[in-house]
Amino acid sequence: MHVARLSLTDFRNYERAELELGPGATVLVGRNGQGKTNLVESIGYLATLGSHRVSGDQALVRAGAESAIVRALLVHGDRQLLLELQLNRQGANRAQLNRSPVKTRELPRYAHTVLFAPEDLAIVRGEPGVRRRMLDELLVQRSPRLAGVMGDYDRVLRQRNTLLKSARARGLGADKLTTLDIWDERLVALGAELIDQRLALLAELADPLAAAYHSIVDADHGPSLQPVLSIDGAVAEDDDEPRSAPRADAADASGEASADGSAASATGAAAVPTAERFAAALRGLRRKELERGVTLAGPHRDDVLLLLNGLPAKGYASHGESWSFALALRLAAAELLRRDSATGDPVLVLDDVFAELDRLRRERLAAAIGGYEQVLVTAAVLEDVPEPLTATIVHIDAGRIVDAPAPPAHPASASAPDDAPAAEEGATA
Ligand SMILES: Nc1ncnc2c1ncn2[C@@H]1O[C@H](COP(=O)(O)OP(=O)(O)OP(=O)(O)O)[C@@H](O)[C@H]1O
Ligand SMILES: [Mg+2]
């Protein structure tokens, strides 16, 4: 798919903006703080119903305005779809598809993007929650119905935690225990599905990840992904217990759990269905959960270990290797979306990525993304962007699109605009 037209009203620092886009690569250039990321963020929002920079929508509505509107004309082969989203400060957001109201959560069915951003380094170096979010976003883009399963799981988890807390505060009667059993059943049913979906996704990512990493680095560092499952006794590192001490009371429910969580998933435990292991883990943890007042096992406590040459990338990999791993993960995600999506290629958005890379990796990344239907690149310095991607350049200045070129009829016929001032405007403030 590609975005043929984007209109913004009161979105971030755009009061009103209209941009025609063609297939192929477009570079958005402008000094720092002019609105380049804001613009691509709006497209990403349609695909994920979230921003890669903030949680919550308030910051997306222009200061002083009550609501923001993002309207995008998408082209899927010979079909055109007009998506419209209104983000409201007060009240629920609203969405339209071809001018008819639809549920907001329907939009990601039609808009697929993969965003590469400097923040992606946190996938490798950050907390487990960043990795869970990356996997879950990809799952939802591939199977939108999973957003519902995730929402239900979060709700059941919150209610179960409330019950555990009140039980801790007031002592637990037999009636509460029965209620807890009921919540356990629902938590396990929803959670087991999410765990299985994530495991299947990790397996599917393996080959595209290796290929993508190789295409960027040209060395075989054997990048791999290993699930770290709390239901098998592994403790993700953002949780409050040391990873090196798997919980004894969960471990008996799950077989062996090694320090990195690998053994349980690699050996006997995996033969037992996920739901059974999850239920057993909750039984084993119940006393501790009642003491602590929180749910200690489930997909909300899981992690995935990123390995290079068999060593955890976090803590061992160099800065450049970590970056390459993050880029390779995004490329692998794009490859999966391209493979199985009825909407064709996802739109690739590279926000400020080239400034972070050396020349060789810039060129390799440009080659790796070259075949995608549409690639949107932002850069403060045009010279950072490899030449093959710079056929179409749009200048952004203080929330205005300065000189958007008419989109080329065919990407091949795009001629580079005469942009002597580009180099100056591209200078970093
Ligand atoms: N809700 C909002 N209302 C008004 N202005 C906003 C809002 N949110 C962000 N901004 C402004 O948008 C600007 C940042 O835009 P953006 O992040 O897109 O910059 P950029 O062009 O990507 O810069 P850089 O090159 O530094 O990444 C800031 O000046 C910020 O104050
Ligand atoms: Mg930016």
C-alpha cells in the first residue's frame, strides 16, 4: 500500500497541512523541531492507534485546539481508501472509512506501517516492556482481532490484581478464593493465547531476522530470539526479583527454568500445553501472590532475549551491533507484513535513522528497503540520506509543508527537484 495524500488539522504543530505523496521514497527535510517526526507520527498512528513517542493522545492535539484530524488517502493496488481519524481532547476519538463512521479500532486493518526510529535502540537495550510492545504491535497489525484479546487480558489482570490486593488487606475468605479461581481461568485462557501467538511470531521472525541482519552487517552474528516465559519460572528483568533466581514455587509447576528462561521453553515444559503450564504456575504462586497483591506470571511478565553469537545483545553487543539488531527486527517485521498482508507492502517510515548510521550501513539499509512500495524518510541533514532515496524531497518548516512537489506518476520518472537551498535548510539547528 501507499499513502497518496495526507491531510492534518490541528495535529501537533500543524494547524493545517496537505501533502501529496507518490510511491517510492520521499524525504522530509527540515531543521530540528519543525514537524518532520510529527508528520510521520500521524501516519503511524493510523496503523497502530498509538504514537511511538507518547502514550495517550493529548500531546497529539495542537496546543490550544480541541481536536486533531488525520486524514489519509491510501492506495491498495487499484483500490483507494480514505481513512479519517479525529482525536478529541474530551470524549472518545472518532474514525471514518470512506466517509462512513467505523470503530476506531478498525483503522489498523487498512493501514500498515513499520516505523524505524532512534527510540528502537530500546528494543535491544531497554526494559522488557519495550520488547513486549514491539511484538504485540506486530501481532495486532497481522491479526487485528488480537487487540481485543490483549484488551481483555489487561482488564482481567487488573481485576485479578484488585482482588489480590483486597485479599491481602483484609485476609482472604473462602468466597474470595472461589472468585480468584474464576479470574484465574479467564486469565489463563486469554494469556495462553497471547503467549502462543508471541511464540509463533518469534518462530516466524527467525529467518527474516537473520536475513535482514546479514543484509545490514554482512557478517553472520547469528541473531536469534529466545522467549523468556514467566509461566515457566523465568523472571523478566524489569520485575522486582533477580533474573538469576527463578522462583522455586513456580519452577515446580514448569520443569526447569534456567537463568535466561531458555531451558523451560526448549525442553519438557514446552510439550505441556501453555494453558496448563500457566494454570500450574498460578497455583504454585498463589501464596506469594496473596502476600504481594500482584499477578506474578503471565504474558505481562514475559520477555524475549535477543542473542548475538549466543550472547545477550543487551550487555554484550556494541552500539553499532545493537542498532543493527533493532533495524533488522524492523526489517523482519516489514517482511512478515509484506508476506501475509492483503494490503501489500507496509509503508516504511524511517524517522531520523540515517543520522545514526555510518556510511556503509546507510547504503545497506537503503538497499534493503529499496523494494518497498513506499518509503518515507525524515532527516535534518539531507546529506545523511543515501542518494537512491532522495528523488523526492519535501521541506518542512515550522509546521508547514514548504514545497511539496507534485507526486510523480511513476516512481521511476521522478526527477530530483532543483534544490540548491536544500543543503542549507537541511543543516541541523
Ligand atoms: N501538541 C502540540 N501542539 C503544538 N506544537 C507541538 C505539539 N506537539 C509538538 N509540538 C511541537 O512540534 C515540534 C517538534 O516537532 P517534531 O518532533 O516533528 O520535530 P522534527 O522536525 O522531527 O525535529 P528533529 O529533527 O529534532 O527530530 C516542537 O517544536 C514541539 O514543540
Ligand atoms: Mg524528529
